[in-house]
Amino acid sequence: MANCKFCGEEITWMKEGSKNVPIESDGSLHRCQEMKDSVKSLKKMDRNSLSEEEIKQYEQSINKPKKKKFKTF
């Protein structure tokens, strides 16, 4: 058993499709108000508040291919 990091209630994680879903001890889906409030409070970035140079850096880092690590035996 695990505890919800927002409200501290005891929950269990169940696999539903490709996602893990928090389930309460009675079998219902766990959705606490603390979690809902924390999702609402996420800071959202306004594209107009960034300079053209910053936007260019973000786009380059997103589009840059990642280096693959090869294992040698």
C-alpha cells in the first residue's frame, strides 16, 4: 500500500490500459481536492512573454536528436 502525496490517504496503484491509476481502499478512484488544487496551480508559460532568442533555444533543444548510449561487452 502507498500513501497519496497530496492528502496522505492510503491508496493502491492499479494498471488501467497504459496508465497507473490511484485506487482507494474501497475500490473507487482516488481524486482528492489537494491534488486538483495542485494541478490548477501549475505555472503556465505565456509564449508572448519570451524573447525570440529564448523561443529559438527551446525549439532547438526540443528538435535536437538525443545521443544513444551503446553498451560494450
